[in-house]
Amino acid sequence: PSSEIELIFCPHPLLVNNQQYSQTRYVKTTANATVDHLSKYLALRIALEDSQSETQANRNMEGEPGATSNSSLQDVSEKQFTIYISTTGGQFSTLNGSLTLELVNEKFWKVCKPLELFYAPTQDQ
Amino acid sequence: PEEVTVTDITINSLTVTFREAFVARGFFRSWELE
């Protein structure tokens, strides 16, 4: 069984508008998860949260329960995110999708604290 | 934490489980040790 990794997942301070995604996420997963798993997880969570907000807004406007829009959920879940890690000098390095979080921890982080990563929508969408 | 969301993600037949909480305290072992 793979060991567990603790992650603090924040919006990229330079690439993400505060109003777009402001939530810091506290996440645990296994060390064999890859950056691609993390990216897919984020896309799914944000799509679900956006869809729930939209449904709530519909309820408030119409005064009755609204249905979740499957088409909008699909659209948003196709959104892709790039994952970054902070390096020395305030720079950010893009993490390759095939890297496992265990490798990221060993190669870039090296301290006994939750692994701090940043996310932003992939630029070429 | 009062609520933890559990989500499974599969890529290339490898499924991993993510657990997410609204707060770190009570969820992150390493913070509890500080």
C-alpha cells in the first residue's frame, strides 16, 4: 500500500483571478497519485461546485428547485488545469503530468510539511 | 473537520482516492504535531 501525502492546493497567485477560484484546498491522497490525477480531480471538483452554484442560483431566481445542467457540467469538467510548485526566488515550476506526488515531494519539497501546490487553468485552452 | 469529501479518480487503470476537507486542523496529521 502506498503512503499518504498531505497537500495544500492554492490558486496560482499570478495566473488566477481572485474572483475566479479563491479556495485553498486541503487534500490527502496516496503517494502513487500523479499530477494528472490531481489535475483531473481539480477539474471534477470545480465542475461540481460550479454546477451546484448554478443550481442554487436558479432556485433563488425561480423560487423553485432547479435542475443541474448536465451540459454545463460537461463543459466545465473538460477544463484542464496546470499544476505548479513554488521554487526558490519566488518562481513557479510547471509539474509534468506523469510525475507521482511521491516524486514531487522528494524532488521539490523535501520538508516535513504538507506539500504546497498551485493551480491555474491551462493556458492554451 | 466536520466534513470530508471523498473522490476516486482513475487514469490508465490506476485509481487513487482523494479526500478533501474545508479546514486543515483535525485533518492534517503533520499540522497537529506542530
